[in-house]
Amino acid sequence: MSDDAANDEIFVTQDGSHSITASRFGVSYHSKYGAITESRHVFIQAGLYPLLLNAPEKISILEMGFGTGLNALLTYQETAGRSVEVYYEAIEEFPIPVHAAQNLNYPRLIGEKDTALNAVFLQMHEMPWDKEIVLGLHFNLQKRWGNLEQLQFTPRFDLIYFDAFAPSAQPELWATPIMQKMFDALKPGGVMVTYCAKGEFKRTLKSVGFLVERLPGPPGKREMTKAIKEGA
Ligand SMILES: C[S@@+](CC[C@H](N)C(=O)[O-])C[C@H]1O[C@@H](n2cnc3c(N)ncnc32)[C@H](O)[C@@H]1O
């Protein structure tokens, strides 16, 4: 757990979903315009849906940083009713405490009367680190506890959710060595999506070999970025 986690506070974003302030970095985990709205727009609609279009039997997703578990929960829910097996690897250096996760309103807001979703969300937070666990029948989750700059990856991923704190808070995570690492972790034809659309970041993506697409951003942001590793 983060040393500063005791100072972190849950707050309500504009769509009614919770987010958390990260006192260590002076930013929040999601957009104040709506945590669920942002996650659905950037990661689910721009990343996951296109990947599921051809009804693949298996998909492999890398998430940089696990945080509140919102992206993982949305991905679990979206793939639960389909015949697809998911491998989901989530990186996190400063896990939030389980008691904070218990107070987040995501399962209630996205699951409506589905109480099983609440159990899955808690299991995501309570499960051990660095061990692959099967949730439901289709979702193989491995949370890796460590610093992205030090971790190594097998080049197995179809999709990366790049959800680091903003470049203003953590410039090193948006620089060439990390983007090269993300490029190498993708299979040919793989895609990385992120909320960031800064010019310097997009130039870095191009310099390591990505094809860069601009997409409309979630509320409060004009654009987001989709980066493609060509060659499938
Ligand atoms: C924007 S938040 C992620 C939000 C998350 N995807 C969610 O759905 O709630 C960024 C996350 O990256 C983590 N983080 C920051 N620096 C890191 C590093 N060097 N390596 C791994 N994780 C890091 C933070 O602790 C935080 O949980």
C-alpha cells in the first residue's frame, strides 16, 4: 500500500461515480467529469469493443495501472456474456487499501442488481499479487505489483490500456523507454489506447513505431489517442 494512501480521499465525479485523490502525485485517479464515463469512453469503447468485433476466442490485455480496478471491472462485465477467454494483466506500484475499494460505488452503478459483480470486484482487490486467478468462468487476472520502469513483459498483448497519471505528474511514464516497452509488449496488429493526446506524447509514439490515431475524447477532453502496432 502507498505510504500516502491514508491521505487519499474518495470523491464523487460528475456522472455520480467515485474516484480517489492521489496525494502522492497531486492528481486524481479519473476525470472529474465522470470516472465511469471516462473509462467506458477511452478503454472500453475505443479499445475493447473494436477488439471484440471479430469474435476472437481469446484476448490478452495489459493495463498500466490497476488503481481502483474500474477498468478491470468494466472489462470483466463486458466480456462476461460472450464466448471469449480474457487474460488481463494489470500493473500497479501503489495498491489502494482493500477497505478503500470496499467503499467504491462501481459495482452498484454498473451492475445494478447484479450482486455477483460486487463479489468479483472485491475478489479483484483481495486476491494475491503476482498470481494468475480465474474470476467467473472467463477472466484470468494477474495483478503485478511493481514499477512499470522495472517490469518486463512477454510480447503477448492484443490491447494495452495505458492509464498512468498525467504526464504533468509522471513525465517518465510517457517517455520513449516506456513507450518502446509498450510497443514491444504488443503483438503485431495490437493497439494501445489512452486518454492523453499531448503533441509531445504522440511524437514519442511515432518515434518508436506506432501508427497514431486521434479520436474524440471523453467529456472535458477534446481528444484521446489510439496507437497501433502495424503488421498483423
Ligand atoms: C490514473 S491511475 C489508474 C486508474 C485505474 N486504471 C482505474 O481504473 O482506477 C494510475 C495508477 O498508476 C499507478 N502507478 C503510478 N506510478 C506507477 C509506476 N511507476 N509503476 C506502476 N504503477 C504506477 C498509480 O498508483 C495509480 O494506481
